[in-house]
Amino acid sequence: MTDTNENALSRSPDEQASGFEAVRTAHQSEMVEDYVELIAELIQLNGAARPVEIAERLGVTQPTVSKNLNRLKREGLILQEPYRSIRLTEEGRELAEACRQRHRIVVDFLVALGVSQEVAEYDAEGIEHHVSEETLAVFHAFTKERAKG
Amino acid sequence: MTDTNENALSRSPDEQASGFEAVRTAHQSEMVEDYVELIAELIQLNGAARPVEIAERLGVTQPTVSKNLNRLKREGLILQEPYRSIRLTEEGRELAEACRQRHRIVVDFLVALGVSQEVAEYDAEGIEHHVSEETLAVFHAFTKERAKG
DNA sequence: TACAAAAGTTAGCTTTGGCTAAATTTTGTA
DNA sequence: TACAAAATTTAGCCAAAGCTAACTTTTGTA
Ligand SMILES: [Mn+2]
Ligand SMILES: [Mn+2]
Ligand SMILES: [Mn+2]
Ligand SMILES: [Mn+2]
């Protein structure tokens, strides 16, 4: 149990900073990702995505949703005529699909590892935004391996 | 490969909202946790934690650090006389220790799983704030199991 | 088909955590 | 020991994302 010094203290300031910077960057895309993912789910579930339901499932108020949807419009991810329900653009659909896949990989991985379904869903909502391609690939491989065994 | 419907679409609005709410809550404690953890590291490494180094290792400017340190003071986690370096209160030390342990568990888990050391450190910086006690315990158990085998 | 309830929007406030510019204090060195 | 450089702080700006209150539009139903 000797300390190999392979810990945070052995990292250069720059290396350490790049980790914190990545977290801040991830948090900037997080809202958009969760919205398009949820919109895709609601369309699949109900045939339409309405702001009132987005608000309910995110646990925020309707004005918050209304304001954030404007950002998604600006970014070309959704289409919405005033007072009507929401559609995804092609770009929005693609982002939503990528987010749903990533979310699914994280949840399935946690479950394969032994975490309960409820907690897996709960934790995945945050974890999904901080998983690099490399880590995601490792998660996916682990889940597939477990499924075979 | 039939879909068991054990997916996001089968969850109640309330269940789904509680996940998003947990993420927002985690993000509120994140800054404080990263600061005390880093301060503890710098004290161990250099005998002192100076704002200029905190700024460098977080990748933010010195005024940002100065402002955020005031929050840590208000919350009773650090002590600092003006223009002097930073000490942790007993409460700050305890929080730092808990954060370092959690960080270490997440990094070691990712490495045990097959993620490279660099990417493990990188991803852990964000993931650590979104891991419930249950998931953390599963991570820890997995790492210990791997160490034996 | 009127009209109340529900949904959506707008306006405006708050907090958080970034930033730059400039002032102050400490530190290191000629 | 003077003084330049470095560190720290203060002041003030900004954007993001939450909120409430109030307004507008749509929907459902008596
Ligand atoms: Mn999420
Ligand atoms: Mn998600
Ligand atoms: Mn996060
Ligand atoms: Mn962190």
C-alpha cells in the first residue's frame, strides 16, 4: 500500500487546470443537451414536446423553459411558432440522438456494475456531461462484456 | 436485444425531475468543494496555499479566486488575514479530506476499469460531483476487487 | 359559442461565477 | 533601504439560469 505518488499532487498546474476548464466547458453545453434530449423523449412518448411538460420533467418553472428554448432556437436546434409545440431541426435531432445514446451507455454501465436502476438514472444525469470519448468507450465495452458472461 | 422499456421514457415526471434537481444542487457545492480540495493539496505540497497558485491550477484569474475565497470564509471553511496565505478551519479540513477521498476513489476506479491515468484525472474532476454514496461504494468495491485479482 | 382554465410569453429581479482595470500591499533585490 | 515586481484586493462589468408577477393566447367545456 505504498503511495505511488500517482496522485493529484504530482500533476503540473497546466494539466490540473485543463481538467477544471473542461468541467466549465461541459457545464456550458449541459442545459442545451438536456433540453434536446428531453424534447426527443417527449416527442417519442407523446408525439409532441410542450413547454409545460418540459418544465415539469426538469423541475423548473415555465418561464425558465421559455427563456431557454429561445437559446435553442438561436442555436438552430429547435423550431417553434409562438404558442405552439416544439419540433427538432435536423441538427437538433442529431444532437438529441447522441445525447440519448450517451445517457443510455452511462445508465447501462452503472447498472451492469451493480448500481440500482433508480440511482443509475439519477447519477447518470450529471455524470453523462463529464465523460470523455475514451471513458465512454470503456463503459460501453464493460457493459457488453458483462452482457455476454 | 428486445427493448425492456427500462429507459428514461418509463420514468415518472417527478422521478425525472429529481435527477435534474440533484444535478443543479451538486453544481452549487462544486466550487467550494474544488477550492478546499485544492487548498489542502497545496498546503501538503508547498506548506501553504496562495491565491496566485489556486488561480493557476484552476485556470481562472486572481480576482475570481479572491471573490470565491470570500464565500469560503463566510461559510467558515478557511481563514485568511488580508494579503496572507490561506489556512483551512477544522470544518474545511474535514470537507477537503472527504473531497480528496471521493476524488481518489473516482480516479482509481476509472483507472482500474481501463481508462488512462490522464483521462481518468480529467474526467474525475467533473464526475466526482455527481456520484451518489451508493455509486461511490460500488466504484470502491470494484477497485478493491480488481486489486486482488 | 362564450368564457374560464391552462399554457405560453414577457418583463424584470436575483445569484453565481467568470472577466478587466486599477488600487493596495507585500516581497525580493539592486 | 529604496523601489520594482509580484501578489492581493476592490470595483464594476457581463452572461447564464433560476425565479415571480403579469400579460397574452389557446384550449376545453358548459
Ligand atoms: Mn444531463
Ligand atoms: Mn440525460
Ligand atoms: Mn456537472
Ligand atoms: Mn471537481
